[in-house]
Amino acid sequence: MSEKSKLSGCPATGIGSMPGGDAREAAKTVTGSFADGQGMPYLAELPARGPGADMIGRTIGMLVEMYGHVEPSGWRISDRPGRDTRRARSWLGEDLDALEEFTQGYEGLLKVQAVGPWTLAAGLELRGGEAMLGDPGACRDLAGSLAEGIRSHLAEVRRRMPGAEVVLQLDEPSLTAVLLGRVRSASGYRTYRAVDRQVVESALRDVLAVAGEDGTTMVHSCAPEVPFALLRRAGADGISFDFSLLTEREEEVIGEAVEGGTQLFLGVVPSTDAATTALSDPGGSVMGVRTLWSRLGLNPGTLAESVAITPSCGLAGASPAYARTALAHSARAARSLADNPE
């Protein structure tokens, strides 16, 4: 008998990023797509606005007593908050204003995203131009600053949307590369040493813990070889991934996650403008999910409570029209799975 996930009431959601630069339009789309219990609305990210609205920049704007600025090579650590950090914080405030406007009286799950400590360490440079990932002490300081920043961010979201049950999503697309020693140095001629799995797990656990004892957390990665067991041990209530990248050898760990009560957020809907036929059949989009369940010998009746449907990754590269369609299709595909699990 599997345990019930804290996220089992969520049939569908999006990953985080949306196209364009209009915060109100994005908030309207995200809340409208998942109205009336069809899924979990979220705080949209709009990277098309430029540095500071990108995934790394937004999270740098959340850090406590740690700042960043943009170099031609990417984000680099700073001594004080400059224009780039201030811009990141301003856009985050604008996005929160928009979401607050469209969630008046809302009660239910509401997701916010931040880059996790290891993808951030791989994407943020020290003053010499190398990634923070190469300096264990810097990684510890970064994880501590991130934890405090997210704690403050969650408090602000809960203050603005008091009826919502806020879910924290950490984005960790570089996590597997960190664990396997595949992150390239600034020169590109070498890679950083693989980080010990216990060190990785401990930092993730500390950051996820800021959601609070009763808080709900999930980790997203649209990269191959997601470390499911490690993420579960670190305390993630849900794991979000690109379903098309799942391999046969990972299926057993998927079964263990379901039995252990971990919610799976399955990216089955294309995240960029695809042929319209790809979104014409909600049932067809989740056929592979039903097949996997059957292969694992899991009870089809548990599908609706164990699985949520999402686009395969963020929607920043899609057209606004396609982004709206993809979110609506995710909700319809989830409904198809619940109505016809076999």
C-alpha cells in the first residue's frame, strides 16, 4: 500500500517560465489555466525580459548578503547589490504583484520556484571567473544564503496569498552533471570534480527544510538521469522531470517513489510549439504513463493521486498562444488519466 503524497490533490501544473514580458498576462494565463481545481497555479518567470528575469538571475536576487552582476560569460558574484541585482528584485516584486491580483481569495496549492543550490553553484562565477562549484566553502556559503533568501521569499508569498498552501520547487537541471563531474570549467578544457553525494544531499535537505515542517516541496530537472532516490532522501515531496528521458533502468526507482508517497510530475506535453496534432488528443499524451504503470504492476487506480501532468520543461521558448494551449492541455490530459486510468 503506497503512502499518500502531500501533493496528491494536484492533477497538473507548469514548470515555471512563460513567454513574453507581461507579468499580468502571465499571471492571468497561469491562474486561469488551473482554475476550479484543474491544477496548481504558480509564480511565473519571464526570462525574455533579460538578465535578472532569467532563472539564475531571479534566484540571485533572493540571496541574503550575497549579490551578483552580469558579465559576458554569465552571472558573477559581487560585493554589493548593483543594477543587475536590483533589477532581479524589482521584477520579482512585479511578478508577485501580478500573481496576488489574480489569486484574490484563492485557497489551494500555489507553487513558487527557485534555482537549487547545486545548479546555482554551477551557474554563478567567483571573482576569478570559475564556477562557485569548484570551491566547497563557497558552495556552503551559497547554500546558506539561498536558504535564508527562500525562507524570506516564502514568508512574503504567504503574506500576500494567505489562503494558499505554498509549494516550494527547486530547479536543479545541473544536479546530475554536478554528481557525475560533468560541469565544465570556464576554459572548457576540464570539468569540476564530482561532488560527494552526501554533501549534495545535505545541502538540498537544508534548503528544502526552509519550507517548514508542514511545508510542501518538490525538485524539478529536465535533464537525463534524475537522481530520484537522492532527492527523496533529501526530503522532496514531489519530483518533476521530462517523461521522455526516462530509461528502463530507472523504472524500478519510479515504482519505489510511488510506493513511498512521492508525487511524480510527469513532463509529457511538448514545451515548445509542436505540431497541433501533438495536442489534439489528451488521452494520447498520457498513454505512455498508463503503459509504465502496467509494466511496473502498479494499481491503475493510484494514477490520479500519484501523478501530475506538466509540460516537459519551461515554456519560455514557446509562443504565448502555444503556452496557453500547453497548460490547458496538461489539465485535460490529467483529467483523462483520472477518468480512464487503464
